[in-house]
Amino acid sequence: MHDLIARLYPICRSITGNGVRETLAIVGEHVPLETVEVPTGTKAFDWEVPREWNIRDAYVSDASGRVIDFRRSNLSVVGYSVPVRARMTLGELRPHLHSSPEQPSAIPYRTSYFSESWGFCLPDVELVALDEGEYEVCIESTLEPGHLTYAELLLEGETADEVLVSTHVCHPSLANDNLSGIAMATFLARELSTRRRRLSYRFVFAPGLIGSIVWLSRNEDTVARVRHGLVLACVGDAGRTTYKRSRRGDAVVDRAVAHVLRHSGQDYECRDFTPFGYDERQYNSPGFDLPVGLFMRTPHGEYAEYHTSADNLTVVRPEALADSLGKLLAVVDVLESDRRYLNLNPKCEPQLGKRGLYRQLGGGKPGGELELALLWVLNLSDGHHSLLDIAERADLNFAVVREAADALERVELLAPANGGG
């Protein structure tokens, strides 16, 4: 995953343009994607697809050469800047220069998607060092009718019920936000493609905000099949795992993530939904109200490097990526295996010892987790409680509860209720 992030890092991305296409083409080397091009002007609820933006070069120079250089960092230009070629004084140029005094050595990330303007970004230490005088200003960009590009992958399962996994692909050279999310979705999809699946999994790689809005506007029939969903962002830094619940707050995916994190043995935080953040706020809008949460490590805006050139390849740790992927796969295991059962011998406890499921000698210390899980599963398998219900009530790891259910089903003491759904 870190190698993929490193390969994608130099590409200049925005909400439209060739950088998104190049990024999706590289992701497509790992998993098969269906790429969709949506023309400029296409209506999407209260929005419409903007003109496509591409950039070849940009700089500000004085007599000594380039003092701001797009080739050195694609964050140096305000995203969606209109073409400019002019000479101007520092006083005339200064309103178009952006820095972050709080992080004086870093280039800030700025955009102007939906209002025509232009600008440059630079470290504050370089801004304050600029001399009075005349500067040559050049932005070789195009802003013209084109397309918004997104891609998706559907991994079909035994049922049509879907898990939606979404990640934004619009940011330029920012490693944790959100090349980590792109890499995570890619490798999660690659792993799930090798597994037997009860549920179907739909992966959406789209520009932030406008991309998810466009996807939703074109998939109103599809979303009826979404039973669970996750937005992936900022999943590669060294901070603790953080999860933002869906608008519903108690959706199965919310409970599944909380359960996995609680039993991970690591520090974590679960937060309530707020209508601010990434694309989860579109999926959770009241007209859709999809059960989609946000899975991350340190939340956006809460790590020092966020939306600056300091969000580089050193921020994203291979071991943190591996940990995030492991937790996501554990969540998938819960979603895949969570079902309701019926106890086929509900009048008093069945004799587990003669079936090889219980210790042969009594009178010692209480049995281990698995033996306790056997009793909990038998007691609560009344057709109304799911395995996740049982794991939460018993405060046992879901994997142990599922193991107990599998063992009881093998000896015909348990059967799926109403198909187990």
C-alpha cells in the first residue's frame, strides 16, 4: 500500500481532469475498475458538473528565476486557477498569494472550485522574504467543457445486499488525505475479490463532494441495496483509529466497527455523526439516509500536517496501513457472518459434553471463552438475536461467538433462522 501511495503522490489531482484519470488507471492495475465520464453541465440534484480543469505549468519569477514553481510542488497553485500570464508588482501579486503562518515552512493546500479566480501557495517564510519589485506570473491551465471522472468496482456476492466503500480521489500531493484512503480501498477490494462473499461489495473512487453527489444522482436504484457502508480517509498515520458513526447512530456497521475496535486491544475513539467532513455527509443526507460511517485514524484537521505539503510520505506508515486494513477486514468478517439462529434444543441446556463441545471434568474453574460463548449462543438463539447482538451482550469477541455458532450448527443444535439474515 505504501508503494502505491508513493507512486500516486506526484500526480496533480483535482475534482476533474487528467490527474484523476491517471490515478484511476494506476488503481486499475490492481483491481478491475469501471470508469465513468460525466459531461460538464450534467445536473446532479442542486449541483452540476463543472468545467474540466487541467494544468501544465505555473510559476512566479523575478530576475533571479522562479520563486514559486508548480514543478517543485503541485500544491503551489490554487486548485482550479484560471489561466494567467502577466507582469505585476509584489503589491498587485500579494492578494493572490496564500501561506500558513501557523506552519511557516509548509505549503498550504487551497482550492477555488466554484468561483473563477487564481492564486499561488507558498511557505510563509518564503512569502515574507519576497522583495518588492516586478514579477512575471504564469499559470498554464485550461478550464473548459469536459468531464468529471469517477470509477467503481462491484464484487458480487451470494446476495444482492451491498456494502458500499467510498473514498475521495481529488486531492493532489497529500499522502494521508487521501492517498491512504485510495490505497486502502484498492487493497481491501483486492483481498475481498479472493474470498467467498455472502454480501456484495461496491467500491466507489470519486472526487470529494461533487463526485459522490454525481454518483448518488446516477445510482438512486443502486443505493436501495446498500445495507452497510464506509468512507475511508486518513487511514495511514500513526494516530489511534477513529470512527464516525452514521446518521442513524446504531446501524449494524456502526456496531460492527465499534465491536472490532473495542476488542482490538488498542486505543480508539467512536464519534457521533456530524454533517461535516467527507462524503459520508452526502450518503447520510436525509433523502438517502444510508448507513455509512467514516473510518479513519487521526481525523481530518486534527493532525498538524493536514492540508499542507507536510502531509507527505513520511506521515503515512506501512505498519499503520496494515493495522487499518486488518481492522477493516475484521469488520467485514462481522458483516459477513452476522446472522440469526434458532436453538434446535431450546428446553434446558443440551448436553454438550457428549457432543465433544464441553470439558469432561466438572468442578474446576469456569470454562474458557469458547465454552461461555457456546452457552450464550444457545441461550440467545431465539430467531431474534443476531451473533453481533450476542457478542455485545456477552462482551465476547465476535470471532469467538461465530466459532461457537459454527460448532453448534455442526452438531445440529443450531440452524439459521429465516435464512439467517
